[in-house]
Amino acid sequence: MEECIDPRVALEKASTAVITVTCGTANAKNIEFEFMNLLGGDAWRWKAHTIADSKFLLRFPTAKMVS
């Protein structure tokens, strides 16, 4: 069976990472705040989603968006 993936979904998956908190505790808002402070929040809205204890999904801007 051939897999048909929407190109937009494929692009979104390519720029998504799993963030794991290895020391201490954090929630999704803490993760968003830290990335906003590190990389800026003017052009990108950081949105973390909890997927398990101490694990979060976070989407990053693509290289084209950064340029």
C-alpha cells in the first residue's frame, strides 16, 4: 500500500522535536518560555505539547522561516 502524506504535514513533522527534561521538573509553559528566551519569540510562537512525564513535543521554525 502506498503511503500518501500531505506535504504540509511532512514539513511539520520534519521540524518537530521531542524535548526530554532530564533534571528537575517542567511543564509545557516552562519549555515554551525557555525557548522563547533563548531564541526569541517575535517571529515564532513556541508551543510545547506534553506527551508523557518530562517529555514534550516542540515544533521549530524551518530553515526557510529563519532566513
